Amino acid sequence: MSKFAVPVLVVVSLFLLPACSGDRVGKPEPRLSLIESHPLSIPEPSGLSLASDGLSLWTVSDASNQVYRIDFEGRLLEKLPFVGSDLEGVSIRTGGLWVVEERKSDLVAIDLEGQIVEALHLETGGDGKSGLEGVCEFGPEGGLLLLNEKNPSLILELDSDLQIVDVQTPIAEADYSGIAPANGEGEFWIVSDKARKLFLWNRESGRVMEFPLDFDKAEGVAVSADGRIYIVSDSTEKLYVFELEGL
């Protein structure tokens, strides 16, 4: 297992809400609308990712510590034999998945048969109870963004060689629960359990917008090709489906 330490010098983003841009003048503010919710048969779902087929979702359970594939209405399609340790996040990768193990502070690559391909340990400086929480792969080169939940709250950027190339602390008032690529270049959706919010975040300019969530323990987020936003709740054990209106 490889081991990397987070650099001591942390790049801090001042993460202020930007003023409205000129192209939004006179337009209504975007609104996040709940379309439907679906009960899950998965205990304590935590983490969410659009599957490679674009027609289903991957999630993990921090109760059973297994990985599941579900459809867009929450029905169970598949359970992998892999059993991790305190699983909190999941993302697709070429030929398989990335999962994160919070207490061990490990990033693990598995194939679609549930076999471990690679594992990476990261020293995030946390207390082990609020460690790695989310992961998403992005860009043509296969870079990764990893969330450290809190104490400290961090977003770690890794390149395709799994080397840390940037560290940010962009949302001071929130812990981090899940992350997914948004439709805009360099933009990502981040859910926060503590703040009960969904944030749209840009790697260069910081927070773009935010929306309150009226349920507890939002732990994972994913976006389908048609722009629908899916969020899982650990405590309600439901899959929530949203549409973003007014963009």
C-alpha cells in the first residue's frame, strides 16, 4: 500500500459568494426542485456515483461496508462481494470503481468483480472519525478529487499518478459528505451533512451557488446525463431526485 502525506502548506480559497454575473440580470434565481424520493434496501447509504453505463448509480453502505448498484428509482441491481472498512464514498474509474475508507484514510481501487486492484493511504491530519468522505474522478486524464469531512475540512486534488497536486479548504461553514462532477467545466456538486446544503463549486472561482436540503444526513450526490441530481441520505435511507430550474 502506497502512503502519501498531505502537504503542510494548504492552499486556501476565500470562498465568498460571487456577485451576480451580467448574464443573470433580470432572470429568476435558480431553484432546486424535489421531483421524487425512493426508499432504499441498503442500510446507511453513503456516497453516490453515476455508473459508466449512464443508466444506473453506484453507492456504498457504511453499515454493511459493501458496494451496490441501483437504478434511478433506488431498486437494487447488483451487490459486489468486496467488503471494505467504514466505506463512505464511491466513484467510477476505468474498468472499476474507487471507494474511500474513512477511518483508515484509504483510497481503494476495485474492479467490477469486487477485487482490490490498488490501495493508497493518505495522512489528512484528522482524528480518524471525520476523515475521507467522498471521491470523484474527473477530466480526460483521470484526476481525482477527495473530500476530507472535517477537522480539517479539505478537498484534495490528485493527478492521474495519484500524486497530490492541490489542497483547498473552500467551504468554511460546512463539512463535506459527497462530491460529483457538474455539467459545467471545472464545476462540482458538493453535499454537506452539517450545513444541510447542496453547493455548486468551481475549482477556480469557488462557490457558485447553494441550495438548502430539507432532510438530514445527505451523504452522496450524482448527476445523470439529463441533468437530474440524485442525493442519498444515510439516516432516511432514501434516494432523492431533483431538477435544477432557471439556469
